[in-house]
Amino acid sequence: YQYLSRYKREEDLDHFLFIPERTEGTEKECLKLLLEYCGRHNPSWAELSNFTHFLNFQLSKCEKSFFCSPAVGEDFQGF
């Protein structure tokens, strides 16, 4: 939710890191955002679960990647 809400507001995600302890938004807002970005019309709970697990996995890998870190500088901005 933290990434998707910032993405929707067109904020810079290059310097954002997910903080599990940070609570943002309501359950209703989270579900609405997941439904919007899931890519399926009227998805099942299983499809939403798969989407969130896949997105979480990819974002976790991205945060740990040297090529996606702010240390790389302007060469890979927005990568």
C-alpha cells in the first residue's frame, strides 16, 4: 500500500523505503488501491493475494538491489 499510494500520487519512489511498522490508510483505501492496480476486473481473493505477494516480493528485491539504490546516482534514475 505504501508504494502504490505514493505511485498513484506520482511521488518519487527512488528514495522511499518500506517500513513495516508504519500504518498508512484504512483497510478500505488499501483494498480500493489493490483493486485498481491488480490488473483484473473483479478479481478473486486468491488473485488479490497472489498480486500482493508477488508485488511484495518484487519490491523487497528492488530495495535490496544495488542498481535500484540511491547510491547509483543519476545514471539509473527511475529504474
